[in-house]
Amino acid sequence: MNIESKDWEIGPLLAGYFFKIPRYQRPYSWERVHVEEFWQDTVQNREEADYFIGSIVAFQDKKDGAYSLVDGQQRFTTIVMMLCALRNAFSENGFPNLAEGAHNVIERRDISNQKQFVLTTESSYPYLQEHILKKGNPELDPNARDEEKALKSSFEFITEKISEQVSSIRNDPAIKEGKKRDQIKRKLETIRKHVLGLKVIFVELDDEDDAYLVFETLNTRGKDLRVSDLVKTHITRLKRPTNRGVDVARDKWTSILRTFEESNANLQVDGFLHHFWLSRHDFVAQKKLFKAIRNTVKKKNIDGFLDDLVRDAKLYRIIHEPSFKRPPWTIEQRGVRDSLDALNHFGVRFSVPFLLTGMREWEEGALTLRQLTTVLNNLENFHFLFNAVTNQRATGGIIMMFASLARQVHEKEGGGKYRACRDLAAKLRDRIPSYEEFKLCFSEIVYTLNVTRQKRLVRYILEKLLKFLGLPIDRESATIEHLLPQSGGSHPDEVVGQLGNLLLVPDKVNAEQLRAKPFAQKLKILNRYKCALDRKIAEANSWGRDEIESRTAWMAELAYKKIWVI
């Protein structure tokens, strides 16, 4: 590997080269705090004439002569945006020649006498080119994805800072009106001088292979390491475009990102990659994931790896956002959907590798719908007992157990897949909390106007209870009613909000009929409207603390021994 380095100022570097951000690079992701710090260091608080901002690593593309940035693209992009904001400021303040001069740094003619921006990028095209680099109004209006939003925010911040510099001169009463124009001009020229005078070490590499290696090395040591960046690099290295207009690796990776970006479930690519890997391979910690992928995924299997990623990304989104499924869930499949909804409500992540395997095997026909429904029901019941009610944390042993079983199901043939799923049920039964522990925690679940954190859990429990008892309920219109009123009584929230005091009733009955009436009147109204009442309520003569605690205990026993059973 041949590496050449040289001290440069940004001005001559921009005047002498064209740059581009290659497809494997991470998108622009600087937030306001990063841009503000960069502005303060390089412009606002600048004391020394020379200011060193680090290295820029690149290699020259033999096809077009442009230099592909390997490291430093966040800083480099921000610097170019600073020049664009200066160009606009020169123009807006009546200095057209200076504006044109600044733009000549941003866009100039190449060796073929064709106009070209000094910086181009694939990932944010055409937003960067049309809305920031271009002089004048944009002609294209691309979708505002995360990278475009970051570019827009950063550019607006830089523009705002330059505008503040100009406004401070315009609004300074100590400066005579006739001299304000000259001072504005000098201020903008000073900012331009600071930006173009920034010092860098320009590191030039021989070829793209060396660039990939340096990219991985630099980023595995940096604070901004993301597994997804390194995996993207590895994929694009192994699967190069075979046609200038077709880049399969880039397009498939973009489809994965789009699947997650369009989701309401706040999905992270790094988390998906880890769960994807654990659903198929031996357990590996997140920090060692890229090394495992790099050692396993080679040119011979890159196509299959990419296809698996694309398919599993869609399944991963369905797991976390069941409404994403296309075609929609059928009536027969609603048990699977309801279990997924419950698992998402519980906020559990450590069983996702096993869940991903189960969904994948069902989609491929290796598991029947009935088998998948049983598997998910067992998972739902376990996480209800273990996480939602008793709030226990997963140990390393449980996490590895789920990953191990996921891999076993993936690797087994025929009926061995479901036998491995049945093994999970036995292992889960060994890990559920004791009845006494569950009963105590169940009694501490509370929902009132003052304590709302567990409202969704309360509703979930009440709906499952009614379903088990065979009592009808309209889930869409039902609301939670407190039999013993929340207001006007002497009982604390932990009594009034206890599950034994709660039931589901149609919204109209709750709002217009029940309100804060005594229990006897409420019971008559509930019976008149044929509301779903269990025997603990229907057979009660009065309603107070004893009845609430008795019903809570009865519900806990049903829950543990009859409803949420593995």
C-alpha cells in the first residue's frame, strides 16, 4: 500500500481537485452541536491565522479523475456548505463579483471544459447539488430523508451565523451608515479567508482496495463507529457494479434503509444486523459483529447474504410494526398479529433473533400457521410474566438461549424445526417467576388519572381476561372504568387504581351513565346495557377495598394458572 501525505490549505485543495463521496461512505449526519462547535473553532473564536482541522483521506478514481473521500467527508461537506452560505451572503448584501468568485470555488470547469461541482455525492443527490451547491433556485425537490434533513439543518445554521455577523454591523449605532457596507464586505471576506485557509493533511491512496482497508481501520477506532457503516463498506467492496448505471449492492442496501426509515417503530440498522446474525449464526457480541460478518461473508456468498438481508429487513419491520404486513393479516393470522402487538408493547428485544427465525420459517413454509401461533403465544405469555408484570431483566444466559435456539431452528430440517421450537417452551417454563412473586407484582399494577404509565398494560390484561371468560367486548369503543370512583373517596391510588377495581365498558356508557355514581347504581346500569361483567363484580353486594383486593387476587390466579400459561 502506497500512502502519500501533504500539508494543504482548503483553498488550493478545492482549486486543484474535484471530490466525491463514494457509495460506501456514511451519509452526512452532523447535528447542530457538531456544526456549531466547528464554526466556533474555525471562524468565530479563531485566533491564529493557521488552523489545523485534521486529515482528509482520498484516492483518485481512474475513470473520471475525481478524488473519492475515505475519511473527513463530514468536515469537508461542512466546509463546502460554509462557502455556499458565504456566496449567498455576498449576493444578498450587494457584492455580486465576490459572490461569483466564491461560486467559482464551488463550481468550476473540468479538463473537458464542463461545469462541475467541486463536491458530488450519490447518497444525497440531488438535494446537496440543487438546494445548497447550486447558484439560484432549485429545479428539483427531492424527498427529505435523514441525510437531507441533516444537510438542511446544518446549512441553515451556517447561514444564520453569517447573517448574525452581518446584522451586528448593520445594527451597530457606533458605525456610520456610510461605512457599514465596507465593514460588512470586510467581515465576509475575513470569514472566507478563515475557511479557505484551514489546514489539512491530505492523504492520497493508490486505489479503492486500499481505501476500503483504511476506511475500516479508521472507523473501527473512531468514536462514531457504526456496524452498519462497516457492513455497507464490506458489501460494496465484494459486489462491485458490473455496469456504470447499475449498482446492485447500493440499490439493495438503500432498500433496507428505506424499509426502516419509513417505519414508525424507530428501527435501527445496527440492531437489525445483530439480530439478523444471531438468528442464523453462533452468538457474537455487538462489538465483534463486523469481524464475524467480514470473516464469513465473501465474494462467493455475497449475493445470498444481500438477498437474506433485504428479505429479513421486511420481516424485522413486520415484527416491530405488524401493520406493515402486505397483504394484510387474514382472520386466521390475527393470533400472530396480536402476539406481535403484545411483544412490542412489552418492549422486549432479547428474544427478537428467535422471533425473526420463526417468522422466516413460516414465510418459507417450514412452520405452519398453527405452529407459529403456538410459538408466539408462548413467547407472549413468558414475556408477560417475566417482563411486563414482574419486571425482571434478562441475563446473559437467557439472551444466549434465545440466540442458540434461533440458530437451531434455522439449521434443522423438516420436523426438527418445530421440535426445536417446542424445546423453547420447556426452557421458558423453567424461567418463569414463582406464583407468589407474580401475585405480589400483579397487585401493584395501577392505573388512575394520576398514575397513567401502565394504562396500556392494564387494558391488555382486561381484554385478555374477558376473552378467556368468553365475555363480549368491543375493543375499539371500550374504555377503562373505575368501579370505586377515583374522586371523592378516601382510598389512595394504589387501591382505586388496582386491577381489581377496573373493568372495560363501552365508551358511551362510561361517559354518559356511570360517572361517579355509587356501586349499586353502577351495577344496575352495567346490567341494563349488558356490559361484560365477571362473577366477582356481578355477585357483589357492595364495593370497597376488600372486594377490590379479593378480585385482584382472583385475577392474578387466573392470569398465572389459566390464561398466560406456557
